[in-house]
Amino acid sequence: MSRQQAIDLATAYFDQGQFQTTLERRVAIPTESQEPGKIPVLTAYLTEELSPLLVKLGFDCKIVPNPIEGGAPFLVASRTEPEANFTVLTYGHGDVVRGYAPQWHEGLAPWTLNIRGDRWYGRGTADNKGQHTINLAALEQVITARQGKLGYNVTLLIEMGEEMGSPGLREMCTLHGDLLKADLFLASDGPRVSASRPTLFLGSRGAFNFELRLNVREGGHHSGNWGGLLKNPGIRLAHAIASMVDPKGRILVPKLLPSSLPDNVRRALANIQVGGGPNDPEIDPDWAEPGLTPTERVFAWNTFETLAFKTGNPDAPVNAIPGYAVAFCQLRYVVGSDNQNFLKHIRDHLDAHGFTDVEALPSRGEAAEATRLDPDNAWVKMAAASITQTTGKEVDVLPNLGGTLPNDAFSKILALPTVWVPHSYAACSQHAPNEHMLGSVARESLQLMAGLFWDLGDKGAKIAA
């Protein structure tokens, strides 16, 4: 068979309803990793849903226990060919966020696939069951078209804790690097820049969450009796934040910024537009770092966000000077930032500006580091050319995603070039009620992934060598 026949098989997989049937079955499994007591359900997704299909495709499936006690296990599936001389590692996650069933629109439910026009509703359709279902189905069609010989080895890693920060993933990659040894990491998660154009992204911004706290006294005191005599922690903490970021969102602490914006990153982003979609918020043109385009601000620079701020009792305010204030803050950062010393830089800045009474503490939870593959990498060029050949569309190539994924496990621990091909779009409500994917994007993604998996068999060995 030919490349086009492989793409035709992938198209038929969608048009004849096989993709819908498979996704319906997977959406119906409530793999909420954030809910206690879900380990049996999470494990069953690997052993009962995915493994039987993979075995039919020639994969050897292994359930690997999580190195962290209480964490969900991993599925590592390997498909090897005797004459293959390079390996592709692919990835997905089968866990989802909580369903929030009462909050969905009338007639919709998180565990039922419901198709309304181009929107396919259901928890996990966008993040990430729909995306890894597309990739596995496209791979299956290419295996069929090539009569069982891809020309390369494939290793699949599925985790069941990504929505909890991927606990144990990095430790698993360290302990079982032999099982995951490869030449290229190729996977799908996150959104396209625009639903109408394919996207590649090559890493992700990192996230550093921290808290600023000020406790000055026990309890509140009447503002009439004590106003003008007692320090107000809410006012003081607001000024501490204002010393770090200006009224237009520009970071004022140089050591919290990246060292540079590389020229090839700037060139890669030059023709990419963000926002403007029907459900997108209106962009504030003068927010954050001046002199950068909106695309550069979200994909190539660092941002400071105050996620929540509390002082006193906002739900029932009283005439009292509060005794404490707390702000939950976040730095989204790119490669070239001194992220290992962020907390020290924050502490030094606060002390230098007279805020020695303000505590700076790291927030709990695992944080993924910033990663970025060179946009001029040969794997990137090959993938973009393949997708354009299949779709006839120019590909948006992002050096890194604006959000955060556990890409550092693959790019740093496993030392792999990382290429992500997202099959969702920004307005998919992925962590909210009414999560959905677009049927038109799913169909196109099946086609372009079939073309890409085919082209790896023709061109991958030369790049790997």
C-alpha cells in the first residue's frame, strides 16, 4: 500500500464510526485521578481497555508500579521489529479531572460522548483520551498499510496521574530508562494555536507556584478603635506584590526573567497569531513585557500572576483590621530562566525593598521545568513537512507551549528531542464542564498522524543516524 492509502484508512476509521465507538467506550470510564479510591479504575483503563488492543498490534505490555507510594501505575508497551534501527517513544495520559456532572449543560454528561454538530462532548475528549485515541488509531492504520512492518520500533507510555502533576513520572523515567530508550519523543496533548491550522510545539513553559504570607497579629481589631495605629497586612502585601510587578503586568525583578529571546525562537513565532477565536477573551495589547508581540509574551517570555489574594473575611467583611494576608502567585517561565533560584531571588528582592516581614514559600505540588527543542531540529522540519503534505496547510511551530506539561521528564531525564502534535483547541473547556473536542479536527488529525507515522518509516532512520 501507499502513503495515501494509509491516510485513506485513517479517514475511513473516522467516517465509518470506529473512532466514535472507541472514544465512547473510553469516555465512559470515570478515570478521575483527583478522586480518592480510584486506583482500581485507573489500572483497569490500562489493563482492560488499552492493553488488549496493543497486544493485537504486536506490542508487549508491561504494567509498571508507581515509584511513589499510592500513585497510579504506568503502562509501558513496546513493539519491536528485528531490522528497525531507531525507536519512537509516544505518550498519553488516561486520567481526567473531576467530572463536575451537575455543572454541565442540559443534556450533557461527563461520562457520555454526546455529539452536537462539530463538538464532541465528554470528559477526556480533549484531554487526553481523544488525543491518544487518535494517535493509536492512526498508528494501527499505518501498521495495516505497511503489512505489519513500520520500519521502526515504537514504545508507548501511558500514565494515570497527569492531572495530579504526574507524581512518580520523573522517578519512573529515571528508574526505567532502559524501557523508554528511544531516538524521538512524539506525542499529543494541549491545544492548537488555532483550530483551523495544525500545530507543533517542542516543549513547554515551566510553572513555579509560590505563596506570599504576612501574619502580623492574632485576629482582627476594630478599625474605628485601632485604625491608624495597626499595620494592615492586606495593604502591605499588596505593596510587596506591586514592588515585583508593575500596574501593567511587567515583571520588575530582573532575576525572574529569561536571559534572552533567541533569534530563531522569534523567527518561529513571527507568523503565529494568538487569540481572536469566537470564545477567546479579548487580548490586552499593553499588558506585560513591552516591546514583545502578544505571541512572544505567551510563548517566549516569563509572566507573573497573582492567582488568589485573601485578607480578612471577603465573604462577610466586618469593620476590623485583619491580622493576616496571603497571596497565591505563579511564575510561568521559559528556558533561560534561573528557576532553581527563583525563591532566593524573591526573598532577596523583598528584603531589599523593606518587606522583611513578608514570607515567601513554595507551594506544594510537583512543578514541571521549562523545556524547548530548537525549532531548526531535523525532526521538527520533517514533522512539519509531513503534516503540510497531508493537509495542504502551513503548520504553526511553537518552540514551547505557553502552558505546562511534564515534558522535562522526556527532554531532560530521557534526553530526547520532543515533538508534540496537539489535536485540541484553546476553547475546548478541558478542565471545566462541557469539555469537548472538534470532530473536524479529530478527522484531520487522524489523517496527518497517519501521514507522519508513515513518513517516519521512510525518513526517520536517516535523521536518527
